[in-house]
Amino acid sequence: MGQIQTSIGLITGMPIADTVDNLMAIASRPRERLVERTSTLQAEQVAVTELTAALASMQFITGSLGSEDLYDEKNVSSSDSGILTATASGDPIKGTYHFTAVRTAQSQQLLSSAFKDDTDPLGGGKLSFRFGDHLERSAELNLFGGGEGISRGMINITDRSGATARIDLTKALTVDDVLKAINDNYDINVTATAVGDRLRLTDNTGKTDSNLIVEDIGRGTTAQSLGLGGINTAETVVDGQDMLSLFEDIDLDALNDGRGIRIDDVLDDISYELRDGTTGTIDLSPIIEGSAEVDRERSLGDIMEVINAAEPDKLRVEIAPDGDRLMVTDLTAGSGTFSFSDFGEGHVLEDLGLARESVDGVIIGGRILAGAKTVLTSSLDGGNGFGQLGTLELTDRSGLSDTVDLSDAETLQEIIETINHADVGITAQINAAKNGIELVDTTGMSASHMIVANGDAETATAEKLGIAIDADVTSVGSGDLHLQVISANTALSSLNGGDGVSKGSMTITDSFGRHAELDLRKSGMDTIADVITEINRLGIGVLAEINATGDGIRLTDTAGGASTLTVTENGSTAAKDLHLLGEAQTVDVDGTPTQIIDGSMTYVIELEETDSLEDLRAKINDLDAGVTAMTFVDGSSKPFRLVLGSERTGTAGAMLFDTSQLGFSLTESVRAEDALLVFGQSDTPANSILVSSSSNKFDSVLPGVKLTINSASDRLVSVNVTTSDSGLVANVRTMVENYNSFRGKLDELTAYNPETEVGSILTGSAAALRLDSELSYFLSGRFGGAGAIKSLGEVGVGMKDDGTLELDEFVLRSRFRDDPQAVQDFFTTETYGMSDKFDRLIETLSGEDSSLLTNRIETLATRIENNETRIANMDEQLESQQDRLYLEFYRMEIAIGKMQAGLSAIEALQPVPPIVSTRN
């Protein structure tokens, strides 16, 4: 309804608006009192909510005090962090552990022969290099003595001149370490070499003043464990005992020059037929019953156990007497033929050396453990081996000829030694690049060509070895014999000199344009085999396998489309790290043009005729392959040298360079070495453990502790693992702070000023009084239970006169140090412990279900909601009342206006004059 649009009555002149406002102010007083009361309730609601939140923070921190893990925290410290840093990484065991940081890891460096100018043309050719093993692969000493390893210590060697040297082998990990320690000693003139499974000492003095003698020092057994114990001979060359042989606990990864054993996770591995007609298959990695996991074999003994369990009374596998191979015996009798074969397309028997014919019910396997410092011939040609070798016809430059038989050679060293025993002036040796062999004529004559020819046409041995020659030369080299350095079992983390492979993804697109993502972030993507298997499961026309040179993965397009097989990155460097990034090349495969991406991890640099040393340096650095090249000027008449350095530390970062086509040589100026750490008392090597790392970090030597060598020293460093009170103290301190914060808020909300007689929002509140009394009583009271500690005061938490808490950290730390279990029990004991009891108290005071504060908040919320509803109703009533008052005043104005109009009309009336008669 409309209202009068003026605050003054037009007729009466009355102040209508002021009058209505005054009347409405009187009518609104009940509403204002209700609004004021509601505001008070809202303020109380906020106050109670603040107290609830403060109690929740206390409940959380005291809950942490109830966790037993808090009392198991460890503090890890090093007595000399300048030498060895120690940090906690898990849950280490308390104690004091002694370490000696023997050596820091260092990177390999190579120095070239001299050049007159770094801008002169080199004449063209190829340079290749890669990370990984070489043909003089050094065995680890922990394989000696059937896996017992060697007793590290000191030995004395006396040469035939009578000179004696003390050889320190306390830090030897490999055969190379032993040979280097002996050969680098200038007090004696003795050369140590590795031959087969033993060490050989050669006296170079030409004297006969003394026997050649090897002795252990004191009670040590180092010489004995090396197979050199008891040597005391007038001979100039003496071989130690055979100390390297198979044993049941040997890791599979140690077999076949690190290639291991390829076991199928899905299909059976071995088929067999015995002489009595028994047949069957053997699964070396069955699925664990009730699980999706594979029961994977880890050691040679695991495999032997499974094979022997197949036919316990009929079939037996064992280590052959020479210790280098396996032997399988058919224990049955019959007219049949005993045979072992790989199941399907498997390779287990091939890898176990048992893919052979039986003789009289026995299969004598091939060698699967190479030797102290050599590799198996089966590891060459990319892991394909050379098949059956035969004879070589050798003719030296004097015209003298001889035939050598290599048919029994199973290692490269056996090939070299057999050639060197020929009655000709030709010496075989590992080439400078350590990737092949070379034969050198030593006669100094020229009556004949140097000739190396096949002794039989069937085996073509000279061609297989790459040493066939009939020319006016004094040497012939095999070139790269392609030792397999990448196998199915190779860990991705070991690739690229130990730098590993990025855990990312890549897209593979076949020649039909079909593409799929290979994601290395998936669980279980740890080895080359995992990558190959995953690629072959992608469902596109691409086949993945180990390449022919055994140094990478090869992708072959099987789709036969018109496009190009490609591999691209998906935001990582995974494809680059696997050397698969890019487009395929079309090559001839058995007469068919085929698209191939060869992920060879051997880098090859092509030099043009005009390329110089500086160009070579730039091309190496442009590869970004983990190798740095620089030129060095020594100030001589031929001052320029190429310096090559690995960017990876440790033996994993050692490089294999082949410069044979470029006419210059490389010499190792700095040997790649792993960091060495002795665990235990270094002055008693027999009771200590020597461990190595390609970096300076040791994450698994001491469980739960990460160790980092910062500098090498012979000083003993103690690593102390103690129970840490830092977490406990921090939690108790936080509990005290949180309570005091709560206490301050409670005091503020319940404060009363007697001078002004003005209280706070919760002054006199029953809930506030209960909070005060119950919490004060709890925190200052005693706790039940069987623990030795009964109150917070005993752990340094006291209550001051103002009701707040204070913490004496010295008391808490002392009590925890003296009786950590009592402190733990006080806080953590179920039901009676401080944490559990406080949790229950807080639940009754401020928990979600029917607690003191929760009920109060709900009551306040209900009253506030009801009041707000009443206020809304009163607002409607007041608005109607205001409209009604304005309407009544409007009507009054109209009525008065009408009355005034009537009066005016009356006043306007004129009196009627009397009528005068005109009649006579």
C-alpha cells in the first residue's frame, strides 16, 4: 500500500514521519533486546568454537606422544663428518659402528699420444667408445674359495735375488687389485698375471740367490686364500692353486661374464627325456601358489635344486669336478637316449652350458665361469659366440709354420695361450683397445708374408676370429670382437656408465603409422628384459631384441608399411638414454630391406680426411655422452694431446676407446676407481668388511643410515646411532605451548573486571568452569598403571600459579636418557597412559559426539536459529505496523481535510433577504 510521500501532514502540519518513527522505536524494543541476546549467543558460540579448536590441537599433539614410533627415533652422528657423513634414512639399530674411508671414487682419464698441431688433418677414419666391460674382465675376489672370498691382509714376496717386499692387500676387491699391488711394487722384480682360475708369479731378476717365496705375515692367511700359500721354489715361474670355481650360492648374475641366465617367467624352461623313456619339463620360475608373483631363482644352487627335484631318483645335476661347469647324469638304465633341451624358444640350457649331447647318460656342460682375468668365447660376437672353433695355420715372417687347435678353447685367454704355444715367432695378445686380439710377428724377418689361415674349411676359425691374413705385414688385429655388455638381465640403472635411464616414456610408431607408448615408470621396469618384453607386448609391428653386437636393444619394423619406424620422447630422455631416439635406417636382413633402429651403446665418430684433433675434440663433446674431451699443451716439440675424461665416477664409468683407425694411441692416466669403505676395525682386516661404491655414497652398508665419504683417510671414524629425544622434546614442548595458548584464550573469555563489574563472554559459564577444573586437575594429577612415572611433573612438565604449564627440558631429557622405557610407558600405555587418558578426557569435553562443548555449541546454534526466526517474524510484524500507522495518519489527514472543506462551505453561505410583498 502506498504511503504519504511527505514527512509533514499537508492538512494538519503534523510531523508524521517523526511520529511514526517514535512509535516504531517503542514497538521495536523487544526485537532489539532479542537481537542483542542473539549477538551474545553468537559471540559465545564463537568463543566455544575457539576453545574446541584449541583442545583439538592439544588432542592431536598428545596423540603423537602416544605413538611408539616417537620413542624409536634415532640420532645418527659421525665423529668426523669431514671424512665421513652419516645421516638417518630409516630405522637404524642403536650402537657405535667403526668405518675407515679408504678411498674416494675417481673418474677415468685417458691421454693421447702427442701431436705437433691440433689443427693438422688426422687423415680420416673412425673412433669408437663405450662404457662397460672389456676382454680382460677382472674377477671379484669374493668368488674365490667357493664364495668364501679372500682373507684380506699383508703378504711377503721374495724374488730370486733375495729382495723382499710387503704387499698390502687389505683393500683388494678384484684380481686386478692384487696384480696391481704386486706389479707396482719396485722393491722386488716379480710380475703377477692371472692364468685361468689361478694367479701366476714370474721372477724377472735372472738371479738364483734365493727361491721365489710367498709368505703370510703373522697369523694371516691372505696368501693361502689367494692360492699362493706355501710357494718356495727355485723356479722362475710358478702357478698358484685353482681358487676360482662354481659354488651353489653363486649369484646368477656372476655367470657367463655377467650375462646371467635367461629364465622364462611364463613358460617351462627345460624338456628332458631319460634313457628309461621318462619325459617331462622343468619350470625354473613357477608362479607362487595363491599369488601373481614369480618364484624367481637367484643362485646357481636354486636352479640345481629345482632340476634335481624333477626326478629325484632318476636325474642329478651337480658341479663338475673342474669347478667351471655343470654336469647332468641320467641315473636310469635303458636303451633310450638321454637328452636335455630348451623348452620352446628358451635359452636356459644354452646359458647353463648344458645344450650338449649326452655320452653314456652324462652331459658335461660348457664353461659358465670364465676365469680370473678373461671372458668366455660364448660372450663374444654379441653373445652369439663363434660356434665350434677348429685349427689355425700360422706362418711367421721367417717362413716357419705351425698348426694350432682351438677346438677346446672356451675362453679368450685359452685362445691366446694356445696360439702363443705354437712353434712360430708370432705372439697373440689383447689389443690396446681391449676389445679384440692382435697377432704380432716377433721374428724381425721378411722372408715370408705373415700368414694366418683356416686350418680346416668347416670351422673357418681365422675368419671367425677376424685374424685371417696373408700379407707383407708384421701384425694383424681382429678388430672389435663385440663382447656382449648388454644382456636381458642388465639393470637399467647400470647403463650409460652408471648414470642409468630416465624413468619416463616414449612413443614408438611403426611403418603403418600405428603408435604406442612405452612407459618406463611402470612397476617392475628394471632390466633390459623388462623393456624388451614390454615393447613386444605393445601390439604394433615392432620387434625388440638384443642387437647383434650385444651392446644395446634393436627395434625391427615388422609392419611392412610405407612410413618410417620412429621413436620419440614424451617429455623425458628415456629414448635417448636407451639410444633408441630417432628414425629407422633401412638395412639388408637376409636379402630383405628392413627398417632397423639399432640402440647400440657404442658411440662411433666418423672423421673426414681434413678433420683435425680440434675437430675430434668438438665432435666428442657434441655427443653429450658422459665423456669430456679437451686438448692439453705440454710445451714440447709435439705439445698437443687429447685428454678424455669420464663424467661418471667409479669403475662403472670406465671407458673403452678404440683409436686403431686414427693412428694414435691412448694411455690411461687416471684409473677409474670405486670408493672404498672398511666396515669394522681396519687394523684387523680379517674381522672387517671392505665395500665399494661407484659414487662416494653408501646407502645400504648400515641399515637405516646413509654414509658419504668426503675425503680418504686412515683415521677410524665412529658412527653413533643413539635414541633421539628431539622428537619427544619437541612434542612435549608443543603440548605445553598448545595448552598455554588454550589457557590464555580461556582466561580471556572468562575474565571479570571487579572495578567496572564487567565480565567477558564466558564469565560464569558452567562449561568454562568445568573445562578449567577438569583440565587443571588432569594435568596436575597422578596417573594410574604399573609404570614408574606417575605424573607430568616427573617428566619436567609443571603447573604454575596462573594455571599455565612450564617445561623443564633438562628434566625430560635426563629422565628419557636414564629410563626411556618408563617415559614411553607413561605416555603410550594403553588405557592408563597419559595419551590415552587425555584423549578420552578431550572427547568428553570437546569430542564430536555428545561432549560438553559440542552440546553447548549445538544448544547455542538452536537458540540462535530460533531467535533469528523470531526476529524475522518481528521484522514482518513491525513493517506491517509501520505501514498501518502511515495509513492511519493518511486517513486522518483526509478526514480532517474533509472537515475543513465542510466548514469552509458553511462559512461561505449568505443570509437570504426578507421577501417584500408587492400586492395592494
